[in-house]
Amino acid sequence: MSHGVADLPPGSVDEEAQAYTTTLALPFAQPRTVRILAGRPGFARVEVEGRTLGARGARDLTAAMRQILNLDEDLSTFYALVAKDADLSWAARGAGRMLRGQTVFEDVVKTICTTNTAWSGTRKMAAALVDNLGVEAPGGRRTFPTPHAMAEVDVEFYREVVRAGYRGPYFKQLASDVAEGTIDLEELHDPDLPDDEAAARLLALPGVGPYAAAHVMLTSLGRYSRLVLDSWTRPTYCKLSGARSALKDATIERRFKRYGEWAGLAFWLYLTRGWVEDGLPI
């Protein structure tokens, strides 16, 4: 429940069952659809569709799940910062881990799908990409398409099938650049790369503006220095903070400046407390 993009294909959130289902690509085996639920305390239970994987496939699947659940990120410094903040101390009980795609490419494409459209349009675009270009797994569900698959189709496909509008040429160019090795989005995970440089590289991508760059940094890269400011976050912050009128971005940014490199995560959790708090351990 860390962000709405978590519910875009190939992933889906079942709030009632408290389960997450997605289809993951594997390097040396067929893709697998997994359903992740709570297991015994401290563990998850994972249900896998298809024939039993060998040892290598099982290791690859486990690594993929650790990646998408972002299990290896150390948030202890952030928890120490929010411990004395009345608005955010609740998060130290375990909130703040962002669900990710298997690749930065997937998260960039999905983020572009969220720009200048209703959520229903975003869902339709993501579903069309997966249904038409993803690799089928046992059970019939499909993975998110690879850069090569997206590069091989023409712009008309994005216009007529995906209904991506102005985004079509962006998808085609981005996929081609990644498939050809002109751009390596996974390099953005490099801890030695400053946030400013990561943001600059994202902003240089077709279809990525300040909102999209901040969103990818938050949801995919574990880079939290920038606030995701858009048509939902601005009014939501004003409502929750009790502001009587719209606030300038600079005013909102000052409220979270105390969190330094964690400012964007603090802002996001301030906005989304109602999404996750009831499901946190006591």
C-alpha cells in the first residue's frame, strides 16, 4: 500500500486478503506469478503458480521478491528522525518501504503513464502494455514488457492499442535507448551517484518532468531528497495540515526541510498515513 502504482499490472493488491500478486521475469526459467501474504510472525508466505522451480530458479525468484518488496533498505536513520515528530512517529513501527518494479525501466514507464490523465487511463495503458507485450507465465498472467519488446513495436501501436496519446513516441524512444544500451537506468541505483545527478539523468529522459523524476526517485531508487508535488499531493497536504488556502511549493518544502535527504519520504508518509497505519504492527 506504499503508493498507487503498486496496483498497476502486472501487480495487484488485495486489501481484504492483505495479499499482493504479481508476475515476475526470471533469468533462467519461465516467468512465475506469485501471491505474497503474511506468514508466521516475521515471515511472508509465498504461493507460486506453475511447476516447482529448481534451486537456481528458487533463488532467482527470492531475489526478485526481495527487490520488489525493497527488503534490503535500511530505514533506521529515518525512523530515528521521525520518532519525536507527532505527525510521523507512527511510521517508525515499520512504514516507509516502497514497493518497486523489477527494473527502473518498469517504474519510469508506469510513472509516465500517470502523467496528465485520470487513474483509469493510467490503468488502461499499463494493462495494454502487459497484455500485449509481456511474457506469459503459467496460469496466463504476463510480466511487464522488456525494453526490447517495447522497442520493437511502432508508435502507431502505442497510439491505437495502448491509447498512450502523446506518450507513444516517449515510450518508443525510451525503450529503444535502454534496449540499445544508450541509457542504463539501473545505474541510478549506484549509491555513489549524487541525488542531483540522478535527478538530472531522469529529467533528460523523454516524458519525464520534475514530478515524474521525484516519483521515480521515491518509489524506485530509495532517493528521498525531493518531494513529489502534483495535483493530488498539494491539496491533500493543505487539507491535512489545516491550511485555509493553497500553499506555495516552497512553503510545503520548508515544513519537511528538517528531514534532509529523507524529506520526500517524510512528506509522502504524512500524506498517506490513512492508507497503511491500520495494517502496521503494534
